Amino acid sequence: MKTVISNNGVPLAVYTDRHTIFRSPKADKLSLEDELNGKTVKATQFGRAMAELGINLIWAKSAPAKGRIERLWETLQSRLPVELSIAGISTMEEANAFLATFIKKYNEKFAVEPKDPQSAFRQLENNINLDYILCLKDTRQVDNGSTFSFESVYYRVIRNGKVMPVIPKSKVTVLKSSQFGLKVEYSGAIYDVEALEELPPKQAAPKQPKRSRKPVIPGENHPWRTNSVKFPVTMYDESDREILEALYSSRLAWR
């Protein structure tokens, strides 16, 4: 994908089969009701990268649906070994170097002009680093001291050779690639990491000095000191008493 995007631009869509590289096998287990309720499954690393680039993934349901690419594989399986033999290629490095010229010659011979001349590729924006998208990404939680664990190794977030202060229990995205090794993304920025032999000891929070509290003595007129409280006597008319007795004896009053 990096070669395709670097040479042609960002495609509008990619037509693939249903291999688990492109599509999670759990996606087939979603019912129509689940999809209507907005339930989704976690995308694969390839699917996540395509979503970040704004590339739509179209999954074919059978091999004949991708007839052109299947015919291409059949042609290459019979033609490419002969071409490598004629060129005297015997190593992987020589074969990779040979492919650059072979693809150009092959396209000149077998390429078909499209019906729609408008390109289906978009120009890659200058501020996008493909290496930071076409990589493996995972989420980790940072402990005290800007440290986190990844693949049984403790790392510390570094900025300009110094420890990057990260809020404890914050989420960082770990980026892994053969192009740059290991990096983390935090608050929209990319930082380096430093491997640690062991997790640094946790720093105990300083104890706050205890404050002495003076007992509060209620005043002489405080309600707590008044043991006898006189309530006014309420007098009811005879009609009021009948109403109260009727309400008291009613079943609705006790529901």
C-alpha cells in the first residue's frame, strides 16, 4: 500500500477478498438487527489504516468477482519465473530490484485503457506521514513516571532525550513498524520511547499533616440543649375529624 500510494496517490477504494487481514471474521456473525442497532466489530490493522486514509474497503464474496486480479496472478505464476530465469536472478534482493523494471514493461504490454479517464486516486496531503499510519497500533495505559508495558517490556515516553510528563492512567497509542521501531502517540503528537530493564519504583504521595480540630460547643439556646419543646395544640372540628378518620381507614392511604 505504501508503494501504491507513493507512486499513484490515495485510492478511493480497495477491492479485496475476505481474508482476515482485511476483514475481521467476527463481522460475519453480526445479525441485521445488530447492524441496525449500530453494533460493530473491531477493525483489523489493515482496515484501521485504510479508515485513517479515507479509503473505502470493498470485500468480494468469491474469487470470480475479482476476475482481473485472478487472471493476473495466473499470468505472473507462469510468466514471472521464466523472466527471472532469463535475467539470471537468483537472490531475493535481485528479484526485488528486477520487479521495478518488469512491472513497467508488463503494464506497457498488457495494460488496458480505462473507460473513465478520471483518476480514482487522490493526492496525499503533505502533513501525513504514511509510516505512522501503515503500522501496527495498540492502546496502553500509562503508569506513574510516564511508563507503560508493551509485549512484556516496560517503556518510558521520551521527548528530546528527557522523560515526557504524561498524566497517570492516560491512554497512549503504541506504534510499531520495521521502518521506525517503536513510538507512541499522545495528545496528537508522536514521541520516542526508552526501554527499561525494570519498572521504576512508585513514588509515594507526600502525606498531608493532620490538622487539629477544636470541639464545637453548642450555645445555651441551641436546639440540642432544649429538651422540652412545646408544640401548639391543634384543634379540629367534628367535620375535620370525620375526614381524617375516613382517610386513615381507607385502603388507598396504605398503598
